[in-house]
Amino acid sequence: MRSLRRASSFLENASREPKVAEILLLHELGLTKASLISSLRDSMTQEAFSAYMDKIKQHATTGIPVQHLTGVEQFYGRDFTVNEHVLIPRPETEELIVAICETVRRKNRTDLTICDVGTGSGIIAITLAHELAEWKPRILATDLSPEALIVAKQNGRNHQAKIEFYQGDFLSPLMEKGGEKIDLLVSNPPYIDPTEKKLMSDTVKNFDPDLALFAPNHGLAAYEAIIQQAKFVLNKDAILAFEIGYQQGMAVSDIIKTKFQHAKVNVLQDINGKDRMVMAELIG
């Protein structure tokens, strides 16, 4: 298909990833990868081609993420609605899901209450609702951003996941409610030092919400706040699961141990061999 070749070359000349051309073409034509292969000899209508090239040029000139142009990103085999109000799901977060599921099954935990702190688009809460369905967990999710919660609730409806959503700063909504106790706290909070913004690609720094990316104190402020609040809502044998920046393993572990001295804390690496998760099991 000449349209695909033309768009790929346009992006490459603009120092953008040529693969975006195929992603946008699949979206624009409503095709799967397999059906695209069988349609390579077909021609696009002028109207479809114009709409397609408009998106290609937007991405090339501004760096707008392809997910904002399509409104969708895949996570753990499911399609999720995304927009400028939520962080675009990253593959590394799928490894956090795997670690949580392995821990829950190893400990054979039932009657779980799980809280996803800073849920964003809701991907973690919704995915755990499906992947741990046999345990029938009660799942809560919080976010400070009302706009993010609109997206999360829509994704929850789309995937028929029963999630209790709360608007507020980290665990504050549960503390204000009173009497809530959780067995598993999971969070992918903002963990990038604001001074690093100038080093980031325009696709990220100009389009992902700052609220989901940056935190003071070398990116550790969100962990400090969540762990400080956690002591008021965690059950005695609770599990904590955090996604982290690749240089934050020791620092986040120390923050946990300061508040929960008897916690068993492990730093887990991602598929690239970088520190990416901190898992803690509280004792007593």
C-alpha cells in the first residue's frame, strides 16, 4: 500500500518512529494486522488518506503520542481508553501485575481488599480485577484528578470490572471515610524528579500529565506520602507493591522500612534487568 510507505518515509524523515504509520493506518481503516497484509494492494479513498496523513503530520510536527490520536492503548491484552488526562500505560507496569498475582497466589490470600493508589486510566485496578477473579477481591482505586477518574470509570464499564473509585490525594479518601482496611496496596505513582523534564522526549513531557510523572524530593515524595498514610489503613499482614524508577529501589525500600520495621522488602527487576518494582510483605 503506497499510503503506508509514504507515511513511513514521512515519519522517518521527521526523525519519528516509522512504525507509527502502521499503527495509525490500522486504526484509521479498522483493520487487524492480518487483514492489513491481505489489503496491501488496495487503495485508500482520498478522504481516508487525508485523515490518515493529518494524523501522521500531527505526530511528526508535535510529537503527540499515537495513543492520543487513536484514543486507545493495549495493556495486558486488553484495550484501554486513554487521553491527555492519564498516563499512557507502559509495558513495565505489566510486570508489576505479574509480580502481584504471583504473590497473591503464593500466599493463597482470599477475601482481599486491594487499593490502587493513583489509578490514572484504571489499568492496574481493572487488570487485577480480571486476573485475580478467582479470589473475588474487593478493589478500590483513588486518584486526585477528576478528569483521570472519568477515564478510569469508562474503562471499568468497558471491561465490566467492579471497582470502587474515590477522588482524593493518595489514601486520603479512605482515611476520611474511616474504618477501611486494605490487604494489598499497589501504586505506580509519579516518580520522576522535576529537574529531569528537560531531558525527556517531547512525546512524554508535552503530553503525559505532569501530575502522573513528576514528584519532588528526587521523585520520592509520592512514596513518602503514600507510605505515611498507609499505616492508617493497612491490615497487619498487608502487601505493598510499587513501580519505581530504576535508581529508586534502595530509597523506596528504606522509606517502607522506616514506617514498617518488620516488613520483608524485595526489589524486583524488569525484563531488561533494571530495578522496577518494590514488593513488601508486612509481618504482624
